[in-house]
Amino acid sequence: MSLNDEVDLLKKIPLFAKIEPSKLKLLAFTSERLTFQPGELLCRQGDPGDTAYIILDGRADVLVDTPGGQISVAKLGKNDLVGEMAILIDIPRTATVRAIGTVSTLAISKDLFFRMVTEFPQMGVEIMRELAHRLENTTAQLREARTRVS
Amino acid sequence: MSLNDEVDLLKKIPLFAKIEPSKLKLLAFTSERLTFQPGELLCRQGDPGDTAYIILDGRADVLVDTPGGQISVAKLGKNDLVGEMAILIDIPRTATVRAIGTVSTLAISKDLFFRMVTEFPQMGVEIMRELAHRLENTTAQLREARTRVS
């Protein structure tokens, strides 16, 4: 794929939508494409993690270990960002992510992640928004779970 | 308070710790000090919100409406950031925040918030980390609540 094709592809990812194409070239140069086969793990709950992934194509299952066994808590698809929690707060992976079919990703190392959000603050804003949305959803679920208990 | 005293005060807030003092002058100029009396509300659940607060001094109660009445879900103190969720994702306030004693805050408007995280990406990184921590805590509580239900 030519560099321009790669930049065109990155421009379509909402997280990068507001970044100038000239700057996306840096990302195209320094990020890595990783493909996972069906059933393969992008990450495993409890492992240390220093890579985030943007899903370019395919779907993946987010699995969490519970006392009753592993349960699926979410599905990920195109343009979803996963694995940034372990990068942001140095905690082990909070879930296992398993490729459903073939999953093509952009793998972003911890170093690159921090370089990107520093050089492209707009990307930082998009990630803050994404985290805020997830926090809002999780808080709503927690409220509901507690209402059922009480 | 002189501008230098104000910058010294801002430097002690972890969210701004990595921002150069020269840049903190912008913040000292453009942010507003707001003091809340005991019992006064910094924000009310359900209201629209376009201001975030950094608590400079004092403590506040985070209250959430439930079918069984209002419950306290957290306490906030010095250096805590509150109210940024409504700014980030344009949702109504997700909780009521009430001053316990006298609470002194730095009020940051939506415009200033986005200007700051764009000009000081390191502040964006700190906010991402804070949101990631909260998400991790809420997810852990949700896991525990669901384990009790099942």
C-alpha cells in the first residue's frame, strides 16, 4: 500500500479525523499493522500490556473472567480502540480480547501513543470523549445493578 | 493575590504540574475563582453543564438520585477535578455535587477547557489517566455487583 493510500485509510478512522493529513504520515510510518487469526488473542486479562490497537477490519469479543467462568461483555468492530487502559494507567489487561474472524489492526506502542496524543492534542480530546462515554455507560449499568440488588 | 502567587498555587495542582509556569499565567488570567458556601451546589444532577471545577480547598459530596432517594457515592477534596464529563460528552450532569464546608474552586468554562487541553496536551494526558482510573474503579464495582446478583 502506498503512503498516500495509508494516509487515506487513517483519515477515515474517527480518532484521527481531525488530524492534518501531513501529520498522519508520521503515524503511517511509525505504527505497525498486525493481523489476528480467528480465535487468536489481541490481549489476555491479567497480562501486562504496552500496546493499544485500533481495529481496521473484523470483529473481536471482549471477555472477562468471573467466578462463574469467562463471559463476553462487549463486541468490538471497525475503528474501535482497545488496550489503551493498560497504557494509560499501568494496570494489567482488564479483559481478554479475542478475534472472532480475521482481525486487522493498527498496533500502537505505549511510546507512540503518548507521542501521538502530545503531538496531536485533538486525538487526546477524542480519547477523553471515548473514555467519558464508557465511564457514563458503566456508571449507568452499575446504578441499574445496584437497584436490582437493593 | 499576585500573578506569581497564583501561578505558584496552580503549579501545586497535579493536573498542571507538568505545564511550564509561563503557560500557567494564561490559566491564572482566564480561569475564575468560585467559592461555594456549606450546602451550596457546585452542580445539580440532570442540569446541563458547561463548567468544570478544580477544588482548591474544602470538601464536597457527590450525590446520585436513586429510586430509593439521593445517596452519597463519593467525597471530593483538594485538587480533585469535577464536572468535566458534561463538558466532554454533552450530557446533563450525572451527579449532584454539594459543598460540605466552604469550598474554593477554580471554575473552567468549556471553551477554556478545550483550549487548555489543546495547548497543554500533558494536561489532556493527565485527564485521560484520571478517567481511565475512574473507569477501572467503576468496572470493578460493576463486576462485584453482578457477582452478588448472580
